[in-house]
Amino acid sequence: MMKSVPPAKTDVSRSRWRDQVGDLFERWSFLMPSVLVLTVMLAYPIFYTIEISFASFDIATFGAGEWIGWANYEEVIGDYRFWDSLQVTLIYLVIALPLQVTLGFGIAFLINAEWWGRSALRALFIIPMVVAPVVAGGMWRMILDPLWGIMNYWMGLAGIGSLDWFGDPKLAMAAIIIIDTWRWTPFIVLIATAALLALPKDVFEAAKIDGANWWSTLWSVAVPLLVPIIAATFVIRWLGAVKMFDIVLAATYGGPGKATNIINLFIYEEAFRSLRFAESAAMAVIVLVLTMVLTGIFLRGSRKLEELF
């Protein structure tokens, strides 16, 4: 014979279930306004862009017109300017990201060492982060001006001739990387500083007792412990770097020629200057897919490093 469940136990289980459902409903009631805002602000523009990319653009309604399938994508893929802009963006990313991560963690290690004045220097490193990108681009354009810029003045005092930072294609890309590195390295310094403070102190004390110098401590102790954090920081900075637009717009506007015409600026120009909204939407979707794929690869690599270290 089957044993009947006592009514008291049944009531208790039902009461627990109601409490759990009520708690879950209460939590989601606080989250729903934010979820709705994010859905409207993020999901709608993405789906709107995808819809436009598969249709002709109706300028009268500012929306999708006749459905034309993959025609916009075929036109974008056959446009050499699109690939040139991707190449320019790749050059910027390959140079700027490793440079910023290396400088960020190196500076963090230096300012966490015991020496006079490090607290003041930490405060100074915050300044570039609070400067708007457009302001940073315009400010550095004045600093690097070939005639009146203070950078060329200092280089003249050092015996180096004046450089045309925004007239030479290679120097223009170098200027963009310098400006972006100046602005975003402090962000990495903050992350690295927090990571260094979280490391176990006994490991560094043991290395000091064993007679390890500054370089040995950095390379053999700190770096292996920080490898997962470095990988995660690289992914975070990558997600910000692929959106580069403001600094280039203010400093070089893609010039000279197309030397600094990164993909976001090219999409902007095609959409709002040439009024090729459907083709620009197709470009944006392609860039989004490439970004998602590369981000997935970087995240997988980051997890592998966490398992190894």
C-alpha cells in the first residue's frame, strides 16, 4: 500500500514553493524596467539595422523598402574601400591593444612599488579617462600640430626635426595610436592595480627573501599570476577598441587620404554623407558578426589561460 503524505508536510512544501515564486517575482519586478530599457535601446536598433541590410532604403519613411535579399552584402563585399577600412582598423588594433595592455600592467606594477609620490601619480593617471574622446582628439591635434604644436617644439630642442604628424600616412596612424593609448591606458592601470592588490602577499615576500630583484619578481611571480587577468583585460579593451570613432573624427577625419579611415568612420561617411543607408547597414552587420566571432575566440582563449594558470 502507498503511504499517504501527511497534510502538514504538503502544506509546508506548498508554502515554500509560494515563497520561492514570490521571491522570484519580486526580484524580476525590480529588474524588468532595466530589461525593457535595454531591450528597446539595444535590441530594436540591431533588428532595425538587419532589416534595412536586406532591403532597399526608403528615404521618405526612413525605413526598409523593397526586399532585395543579399544584394547589399554582395555590393559591400565587392567594394575595395570596405576592405581597406577593415585593414586600417586591423592595423590600429594589432598595434594599440598589446601596447596599451603592456603599458597598463607595467605602470601598475611600478606605481604599486614602495616609493615617494606614488599616490599623487595614481591620481594623475585618472585625468585622461575623464576627458571626452572628441576633446582628446582636438587637444592632441593642437599638441601635434606641425607648426605650432608643443610636441614638435620639444623635439626641436632635442635635435629632432619637425614632423608632419597628420600629413604623413604612417605618422597619422601613429598619432591615433598615441592619442588612444594616452586615453585608455589609465583604465587598464586601474584594473591591473586592483589585480595586483588582490595577489597573495606571501608569494612576493618569499621571492624577496630568496633575493629576487624587481625584474625577477615581475616576470617570474607577478606575470604568471596575472595571466588570466591580462587575458580578460585584453578582451574588455578589445570590445572598446572596435568602437573607435570619436578620436579619429576629431584628430584626422580619416586622413591623410584614407590612412586612418577606420571602419566605423567609413560606415558613418557612407550612411550620412553618401546616404547609402542600406549598404552601410550591411557593413555594420558584417562588422558585428566579425566582432562576435573574434570575441568568442578571445573568450575561449581566456578560459584556456585560466585553466593553465
